[in-house]
Amino acid sequence: MKRISSDKYTVAWFKLSEVIARGEKERALGMYRLLAHSLNNSAFAKQLEGDILFFFNDNAAHDKYNEAVTLHINCGRYAQATMIYEHLLCIGAELSVKQFKDLISWHSRLKQQDKAQYYAELLITDLTQKKDWQEIEQLLILLDSLNVSDSWLCTIKQRIVENVVQAQVDADTALCFITGFVNTLIAANNAHTLHQLLTYLRTTNTHYYEKACEHISAEEKEFMNSYKE
């Protein structure tokens, strides 16, 4: 295909921006499709199409953004994929739970621990407000497999345990989070926080306290008893 000269290329994109600003959706999309052939990056082309559709409040924008993300991931461009999802958040769009999990995983893969933890906290806050404990449980399984701070994850699990106890969820769900947190603390030899957890449960829910104690083996209890405040 005959390539557009640099000057004509720049003018053409400028004219496209003018058409968009005037609110001429169909003309803008027509011009975009002609100009898209001159782009060497198909993922960027899909993202740009998504931006145009989003400007016109067209729900199809999300499909284009998702196509762009898929193209980036297929090429191993995780940083570019995260930027699209972050772009969506910045313009007020909502991400699905799966998209949030992908965003968290990709930041962890890129060794961007702080960002992975930041978006995990956003998702946990949203899921807690919705009382979607099943999704929170699945998210914790994901976080256990990622490159995140052990102390941060410990704090997150402690917060979730307190939330489920205060929310008076069903006992099976609450105990799932409690025993999971106990296992994390035992694996980390964190007797101090384990003592704090048992003290909290003893003062808020004796049933959960007893179940947590039953979950701790005799050997682990000996380890706890050796801990000095």
C-alpha cells in the first residue's frame, strides 16, 4: 500500500481530531479506518478506535480496548496492556473483576509491587462493599501466588478477617478466611500477629476463637507458647 507522506499524515490526523471535536461520529470513524492502515501497531490502532468510540459514548469502545489488550499480551507487551486498563480507570470506566485481576498480575509480573498492591486494595474495597466474599477468597489465592509484600498481604488478610467477623457472614465463610490467615501466620512464624488474632477473636466471637485454636496443631501451640510479648 502506498504510504502517506509525513506532512500529509500529520494533517490527516489533525483533521480527524477536528471532526471528532465537532461530534461527527460516522465521519470520524470513516477517516480513522482510512488512516489506520498507515499504522504499524495494530494494538495501538484498536486502542485509538476505542478512544474515538468512548468519546461518542459508544459501548463498543470497551470491545476495542479489550482487543488492544489481547494484542499486546499476545506479543508479551504487558506494560502497554496495563496502561490501557489504567487509562480506562482514569476516564471513569469500570473494570471487571477479571480485568482487575489481570492488571494486578501484570504489574506483579513487571515487578511493580506497589502498583499490584494498590490495585488489589481497590478491588478488595469494592468487593467488600458488595460483600462478594467468594471473589475475595479467589483474589487471596491469586495474591498468594504473586510477587507482593508478605507484610502487606498479612495486613490485608487481617483486615478481611475483621470485616467478615463484623459483617456476621455465615460461619463457614468466616472460618475459611480465619483458618487461611492462621495458616499464613504459622508459615511465616509470625507468633506475634497470631496472638493478636486470637485475642481479637476471643473478645469478638468465642466460637471463631475456639475453632481457630482447634485448627492450630499441638506443635504450633508449643511454638506460640514460646513467644514472649
